[in-house]
Amino acid sequence: MEKTRLKYNNVSEIVGAAGIGLIVLTDEEKTRQISITCDEDMVRAFSLRMAHVPETNRLLAEATGRLFIETGHQLEVYIYSLNDGQYRTLLMDNDSKAVSNIRASDGILFAMANNLPVTIDTALFQSQSTPFSAGTTNRMSLPINALSDEMLQMALDKSIKDEDYKMAEYLNEELKRRKKKQE
């Protein structure tokens, strides 16, 4: 399996989408980016770390990370697939080969809090990433299959309101495909 190492770039709330944010990661060369959805609590957690609030050293991500690191564990967060808008992610101990499924946003926060590597399957990164532009902060591309059902429904509602029926049809087809897959 070939991996691409990712770097945290930023996190932001999506305007008009109450409670939903995006975590933006780039490749090491900062040529491509991938966006991962998260909730407002996770946006707040990342913001605390970016503001270097001293009390974060007592929070769970930092405390458990210190325990693992001090006992010699070589941890890595690995994003290996995408299923119905959710990135499938593992917390891996590269020494013992132990793995645990983890929510992508939690894994990225844990990695950021403890300076751990975040990697992604290279083929997945190539198919899901978009070009990165350092100066662009108000617009970003996001593959439709990386959107949660809630985000798809909000986008569908907005497309109908804006009378963008071609986009509405596209979004509705994706929602139907996911519903059929769940049945």
C-alpha cells in the first residue's frame, strides 16, 4: 500500500450550514488538498489548539497521546477509504501492528495534538483531492462523494431554491444511490 503524508492546513465552519465544518489537509508539497467534514465541536477543538490555549495539554487527545508516546508507541493516523461521505480511518501502532477504527476528524485532532503523522492511501488521495491554492480561503472544491447525507440534503435544498435543477438532479441521484445501498 502506497501512502501520502498529509499536513493540517486549517479548519473552518461552512457558511450557511449550521454545525458543519471542514478540516483541510494538504500533501507535503502543498499542491493538492483534501477536505474532511466535521461537527462544530471539532471546529472548536481545532481552534483551541491553533490558538495555543495552555489548558489543552490536559485534554484527552494530548493526555492519551503523551501516554502512548512516553511508552514508546509509534502511532500513525491512516485514512484508507471513503464510504457514503465518511472517510474510513485507522489509528495504527506501527510497532505492535495494532489498529483501531477512529472517526477521521478525531484521528486528525489526535495527530495534530501529538505531532503524529497523518497518511492517506495514495490512490484515494489522487481521486479525492483537489488543487490547493494557498491564497484562496473563501472557496474550495469538495468531491460530492465526500459529503455527508446531511450536507447533500442541504445542498439539494439550496439548489432547488436557486433553481439550479441540473445540480439538484445530480445531488438527488447521489442521495438515492446511498439510500438504495443502505437497503
